[in-house]
Amino acid sequence: QVQLVESGGGLVQVGSSLRLSCKASGFTLDYYAIGWFRQAPGKEREGVSCISSDEFTSHYPTYYVDSVKGRFTISRDNAKNTVYLEMNNVKLEDTAIYYCAAPIASRCSDSYYSPDGYDYWGQGTQVTVSS
């Protein structure tokens, strides 16, 4: 059974850091891209970042939306079947439920920020940024 489980969310202050984890089970993460999304109250789910996989070169291209570029870093540890989202210098507008998701593909698509292209989703982890 394919499963993605997010963890690491919590209550943090503006300007601080947080690391989210996305642990996969039921499939080998090595062959799949993973995306991170977030959904704030009353808003649509939006893409945050995506990391591709390449079993041959171990080169993992990463992609970020403008609102998090330079502050968030996505990475993967295939040995642990886990993808991370390092969040630095968080802002109030980063408050949301964060989800990881996997497409049935090894590469992030050109529309990696759209939820439509993803087949498996985790349940989410809440991140709340306070002033």
C-alpha cells in the first residue's frame, strides 16, 4: 500500500526555521519525483517545491515557486525513503497545512506546482507561524 506521511510541522515564530519530512512506504522513493504543497485556510492548495529523481546520476533537479525561493530547500534521502523541506526565515504567510505528493513519474513536470499531476498524497502537517 502506497503511503506518504508528513511530519515536522508545528508552531514557530517569524524568522525561524523548520524542517518537514515526507516518509514514503509501500514503494521505493528512488524512482519518483516528490512535490510539496500547502493549503492555507480559505485558499486553494498551491505548489511549493518539487524534486526529481534520477537513479542513474543521483542528480536531483529542484524547483521552487517564487514565494519560497531562497528560503526553502527541498532534498531527498533515498536510503531513508524520505524527502525533506527545510523552511528558513519563515513568514506569517507560510502558515498552512503542508502536504507531500508523488506523481507516477521520476521527473517534476513543467507544471509541478499544480496538484493535478500527482497521484499519491499524504495527510498533511500543520505549520503555524506567529509574530
